[in-house]
Amino acid sequence: MRIKCPYCGERGNDEFSYLGDASVKRPDPSAADASDAFYAFAYERKNVAGPMQELWYHAAGCHAWLVVTRDTRTHEISDVKPAQDVALEQQKTASAP
Amino acid sequence: MSNLANGLAAGKGASISERSDIAVTHVAARRGARAALDDAARTAFGTALPSAPRVIEAGTATIVWAGPDQWLFIEKAQAGSDPSVKLAATFQGLASVVDVSDSRTLFRLAASGPSEALIRGMGIDFEHNSFKPGDVAITHVSHLGVMVWRLPDGSGYEFACARTYARDFRDWLGKV
Ligand SMILES: [Zn+2]
């Protein structure tokens, strides 16, 4: 499998390390159900069969975190974005009126 | 390292040398300061900093892309005048500036094209001249982290690796 880093270009997966589901968000610690929410945040994951967004780290390259859209059945990668850009985009959407 | 590295021949008659008497400074842009940092670089070096994996010669400094919003500045070491101190002043408030001269070892491979070691041993594409003069890559070689760039004038390649791995990397570079 090869991943096209938005900064470095296409590289072998030996240069990357895998974190997992990129859609998981840290819950609000002041919420009433914070304990359950943190349990789910830390341990509960979907076992996706198909395309999913994942966090990968270009450890042996530019040291950027990436959001990779990968089909778990075929390893086909349809999109790679810098995680920073994805986070900023989400912030913008969340703060929009 | 110097006596180990100098004058030994690589494949195809190319020669490998360790670069000495240089100062290496790591510069990382502060959040939101990139545009102002480019302005400061234009004033001091006559150029904006590269946004893509490229190396540029800018007067007294060679500026190497070292990841998003990060660069290595390679300058001549001078007694009594520390280039990294000067850079810290130039980029005050806009970037984090760290002298990494003692943590990086730089080698130069003088060659008009890639050696067998590069083509066969590195994970990036060197064949058919796809790694052009001025191109930069951050990658690894047998688990050793290394930066490689092709000199803008096409006269060779340079490599930066952690000083503690320099001997191993030099051995690898001289193979094939
Ligand atoms: Zn990268």
C-alpha cells in the first residue's frame, strides 16, 4: 500500500504509522454523561467494511498527521488531507451561524 | 567523522564527502506567522521560504524544506558570529529557531545522476531523473531517518542525518 502525502508525494506505507478512526472526537469533560462518553471515546470503535477516514502519521517523512480515506476491503485510498486542514475546516463549520 | 568520510569513492566514480565548517539551523514557523515570516525572509535573503519540498540557494544560505512550515538553513560557520543567533533575531516572534549543527551530519555525493545505492536503497523514485535538481525528500534508509536533496546546479546530492547514525549512513551511501 502506498499513501500520497500531500506534502511529500507518494510513499510506501513503511514510512507511516497508523492511529485509527479519524472521526472520533474528544467529549466534553463537563457534560453530565462525560464518564460514558470518555469510555466510548477511548475504547469503542466501529469495524468498518468499506471506506473510512483514518489518522496516519508520516513518521519517517515530514511528520505531518494526515486524514486518509481508505476502503478497508481493498486498501484503495480515495483521499488524503493534512489533519490540520481537516480540523480547521471542522472548527469553521462548527462556529458558523 | 571528517577523515572517515572524505575522499572515499562511491559507485560510478562519484565521491562522497562530509560537509564541514557549516552551521545548520532549524526554523519552524509559528502558527499564523507564515506570511510575515516570508516577508522577513525576503528582506534578509531575497526570497520567500519554499512551500514544497525544494531547496534554494539564497545568497549566503542554503534553505532546505524540512516539512510543512519548517526549514533547515545551512550557512558557513563563522568564528565569533553564530548564524543561528542571527536567524533568531531575523525571525523574532515569527518562528522557532534552533541551532542543530551538532545534531546533524551532512554528506555530499558529487554525481551528475543518482548512484545505485540511491536507486535501489531508498524508497523514493530516483530513476529516469525524476528527482530533479532542487528537489528535497525526507525519508528513511534501513530505519535511519535521512533528508536528501539534489543540488540546484545538478552537481550532486546532499544528505542530512542524525549525527549518531552518520557512520552507518556513510557506510550505506558508499555501497554499490
Ligand atoms: Zn509527508
